[in-house]
Amino acid sequence: MMRTTKLSYTKLVAGLALGLTLLAAGGSGHAASLRWAAQNDVLTLDPHSQDHTTTSSILQHAYEGLTRYNEKFQVEPALASKWTYISPTQVRFELRRGVKFHDGGAFTADDVIFSFGRVRQPQGTMQIYVTGIKEIKKIDEHTVDLLLDAPSPILLRNLVDFRIMSKSWADKNKATQVQDYKAKEDHYAARNVMGTGPYKITAWVPDQKITMVANKDWWDSNKGNISDLVYLPIKSEPTRVAALLSGDVDLLTDLPTQDVAKLRSDPKLKVMDGNETRTIFFALDLGSKELLGSNIKGKNPFLDVRVREAMSIAIDREAIKRSIMRGMSVPAGLMVAPGVNGNTPELDRPLKPDVEKAKKLLAEAGYPQGFEVPLHCPNNRYINDEEICQAVVAMWARIGLKTRLIAQNMSQHSQAFQKGEAALYMLGWGVATFDAQYALQALAHTKSTGADGSFNFSHVSDAKLDQLIDAMKFETDVAKRNNLIREALLRVRDEHLFIPLHHQVRPWAMKSNVETSYRSNDRPEARFTTLK
């Protein structure tokens, strides 16, 4: 798969019009082409490299796990046809027979064991999906045992995103090592795909398009009628909307908030409403002795909880909701959104803005004049991400905090904070398992080379919090486990280890002939989509 020079949007659409013809209209029995647009591109095609929703959303079409979600987000068999608990710490998975990789190679236990070893490599950020698994043992070609450190209450949900790669393909193409994304490494698996899923990814032109075609040899059958799909990352908001209005795009999942009403009133379109299980927040460097890019030398202001609280109460979340988000956000007090196990209305109460109290807290912490620190933000990933950061810069200025905004595309932004080059940065976290342990373990547990702290690039390290997270991993009593989750979420909230802003509300717009299942995890699935 070759990277090509950039095309203009007009030429790209013209090329698609020639290459993608709607084959028929009239039900799931007729093949159809889907053109889907959103604002940002994938980071890589390596399924074990980056825990990034857009990347996972695209790769789920080609790579599969032992389990998967149905339309109601209930766990069901995928590459495993059945599982049996031999004991609380030994689970036997019977692998689906007759499954072929896209190159025709047979899927076997060796691929599962290889993928397990690969996903655990420390340069990737996907280890959390195999958390608590000590070993995967081959019983025969179509049977594996998962040996657990202790009983794992969300094992089957984690396994949804443990993607299985062909061992023979990886060996042949020298792709046994996970891509080191933060080091800007580029290798075969980062540009090519070999899975078992319902679609084959045929090309990726970075920042322009991803193309895929239906896998005619897939072990299952699609509920929809999408025979081929083009994903278009279009950063420009007016261009995205224009593409939908002109008919060049069938489905748009990143709607500019100011255009939702217009799109909703267009008789040729329909809008699906939904709350995304994603929280937008700021992460602060809590590990360095001195903040990178700050005028404060020899110490780190973020290590003082009073500073963190001051930064949080300086933000008017309702004003952001009203003026920037056009009402389409839920101001956040917790680090997990409604719809995630652990979120409750009484806990998820955002702090009220209080500029005078914030100034007083900064003065008590020894910064009566405030201080300087760069703020890193993406400009093509979350809804109004750069605009939100601009508003917060102004809000922080009122308490003397001088933040120089550095806004970049998501690929550059992600590399920067993963390399430790961002003392303060925006991130959005969707909860793939719909359980708070996923967010707490990835973001707030002390970082290790494994699943713990797999996305903790702000160096949060709190012994009490670690104890709570470690306990919830293996607690099988639902009430006791939910109490652990509650206590952990409250500790994160009350210690201001992050600064949550809001939970995203993300409507989708589409042509009136598109039927699809809304996904609160922000991962549209072509197998649930039909063009009539």
C-alpha cells in the first residue's frame, strides 16, 4: 500500500464518483457503496499500537476479537464460538472453525497466542484489553485456555478489542513487533492489514481516504448491504457539511454544532441523536519536578492540589456548553460519562466557576501572580476542540494563569504527549468496555509496562487509587466492586487528578436512505448499515 501525494478535495470526490457507484436501491439484498466522513484520520493500521477511537473504529471492520458487541452492546461470540469457565481463573475458548484471514490463511490457536504476545509489547497502548490474563495456553488447533491472575469480571468486554492478527502474515512481512508510534516508526503492519473481519481494507491515503470492500468469505453474514466503503477524514467543518449537502457523502459523524439545526431541517437528510460515552478533559503533568515550558523553575505547580482545584473552578463549563457547544455537551464532574458503569448523577456534578476562590487558592499555593505553561490541544479530533481550548485560555487568564495554546492535528498532538512533550494537554476518553475500570486503569493507575497506566502519560501515581483499581479488577461481587469504582472515581475527582470539562453529545447526520445503528462508542459499523 503506497502513500500518495495529496489530492484536492474536489478531485478526490470526482475520483470517488467514478470509482464508487451505487449499485442498487431497495433493501439489504442489493449491494451498495457507503461514503462516510468525519474530521480526523486513523493514526495507524497496526491493531495493537494506538488506543484511539477512530483507529479502532476503522480497524474493527477488518480485525476481530474473540468476542464482539451486538447492536445493543451485549457481548456475543466472534472468533470464539463458545467459552466455558473451567475455574474462576481458567476460561476455555473454543475457536470458530473454518475462519480464514483475508489472504486465505486458516485462523488457529497459534494466531491467538501470537496476538497475545504482540499486544503486550510495551511500545503499544492496547495492553488494557488483555489485563488480568497471565497466559494463553494452546489446547489444540481450535481451543485455547485463558489463565487469569484472578477472577476478571469484565474479561469478555475487554476481549472485544483484543484484535487477532495472522501470525504467518506477520512473520512473512517482519511485522511481529508493534509499531512504536510515538517514535514515528513506520512498518508494514502500520500500513497494511490482515484480519478475518467482514471488510478488507484495500488502501489508506493518509489524511485523504481509507477504502475497504466486503469480505465475501467472512464466516458471518452482514445485516446490512454495504459492499464497499470509503472513509473520508475532512478537517474543515464547512467542507464536511458541504459534502453531505451535495450528496458526495452518505454519512457524517462529526457535525459542527452550529450546523446541526440546518441539517436537521433538510428533508433530504436525517439526524440521529445520541450521547457519546466520551469525556473531554485536561491532563496535567504530575510526575516531573519542573514543568516543561513554564516560567516556574525548580518545582512543579501542578503537584499542589490547590493549583489543580483553582484551574478547575476557573472554568465555566456551562458557558462552554452554551456558547461553543450550542447546548450539545454535558458538563462533567466525573471522568466517565453517563452510560458507563460507575457514573451516577449525584457524583457527576461539575464544579461551579469561582474566579475569586481560584485566585485565593493560587495565592495560598505560592502563585499569587499565576504562572506560565503551554497548553497542547488537538484541532481535528473532538467537537470544537481548539475553540474550547481558546475559551479556557481566556478563563485561566482571569486568575493569572498564562497558557500559550499549541493546537495541532491529532497525530502530532498524540505523539507530543506520548513523548512527554506536553505538560498540560486536552484528551478525550471513550469507555470501550462501558465500565469505569477501563478509564481508571488506563489513565489513572501508576504506569507500568503492561495494562496498568497504559495511557497514563500525565504520570498520575496515587497509592490509594492504585489499591482501589487493583481490587476492582478481580472483585466479582457486583455491589462490592461498584463501591470500589465509586470510591476511585471520587478520589480522582476530589484530588483533581484531571480536569474534566464535559461529556460529548454527538449526533450523526446522513442521507434519508441510510439506515444504521447509532453507536455511543463513536464506532459506526458497516455491518449494521443499509442503503435503501
